Amino acid sequence: MGKLNDSLLSGSTGRTGRLVVANVAGTEILRVRPKKRTSGPSPKQLLIQNRMKDCYAFILPYKGFASLYFGTKVGMRSCYNQAITNLLNANKLDFNLMTITPVYSEIQFARGNLMAPVITGLTSPAAGTFVIDWYNNAAGDPDREADQLQMLYLAAGEKSPIFIENMAERLDTTLTVNVPPNLQGKEVHVWVAFRSQDFVQVSLSAYAGSILII
């Protein structure tokens, strides 16, 4: 792949022969079009493709959020690209066993400079609910105390998580979440992050752990 600066092809897209020209966020890219496959993917290639499909399914509920609040754009690497890379790295491939194993503690849905949540508890005290507790680390700063809690949770066996915005404030230190009836008796993985009330800043998301919903 080549990068073109002030080229004769500037402003163009499309292909000529095996050369493909594309304009990505104002940057002109020239690359060689891959040859068509004459056979199906190998088992290893299929495993890699399945991991990519799993990551696309996982990020779909919070794609818009990640596109704004997962780090900062660096060159041609958008926030969304960085979020997908995080998911790919967190889903480990074993080419001997031909398995994909997610490491939930490595998954993030937000990446920013606000103080991250400090989780102090995750329980399911009543049917169809779970309670998450956190430490108020705002140190008396009223702006930080008003930061809004963003939540992502995934039921075991599901491909896509549930994403809910602005569920509580940092000052609250506890939240009871009602889950859909079909999640009773299932293990649920939970992540949370804080976002400022002006929608400008976000924290690094934290993995709260998993809980069996009673």
C-alpha cells in the first residue's frame, strides 16, 4: 500500500488494472488489488475470519460511542479502528485447538483521560437484577462527581452485548440494573466507564467482572 502526496490522481477513486486508488479521510491511498481466490479459505484463515465476525457483532451496539470515545484519531487510525483492534487482541486464537477464547478483562469500550471507575462490588441480590458498586474518586470535584456512568454487559453465549448510556453519576456509588427475563440463570460480564456531562471527556472503561443472575 502506498500513500500519494499531491499526485496526478489526486481527488480520484476507483481502479486501473490491479491498482486501486482510494481517498480515506483526505489521504490518498494506492494499493494493489488482491487476486481472486481459486479455492476456499484454509481452516486457519477461516478461524481468523470468524474472529473478525465475532468482533464486528460485539462492537455493533456501541459502535457510535466507540467512534467518538475510544482514544483519539492518529493518522489514519480512527477511534473505531482502535476499538476493533482492542477486541481482536482480546479474542485469543489457538491454531492448535482451532478455538477463539475471549479474555473479558482485556476488552474495553471506552478509552480516555477521565478517572476510571474503581469497582468495589458486583452482586445479584434479587431475581432478574444485578447491583454494581464503585468508589467515588472525585475528591470533591463537582464536575467529576457529576460524571455519567456508561455500561456494557454481555450474557454468556451471546454475540452482542447490551449498551446503556448515562445510568448514574459518579457520586451515586451504586446502581441496580434490571436485566431482560431471558438472562436469568446466566452469567453476565459487565464493563463500565464515566463520561463528562458535557460529552467531551471519557474515562478508560473498567471490567467489573461477571455475575450469575439469579
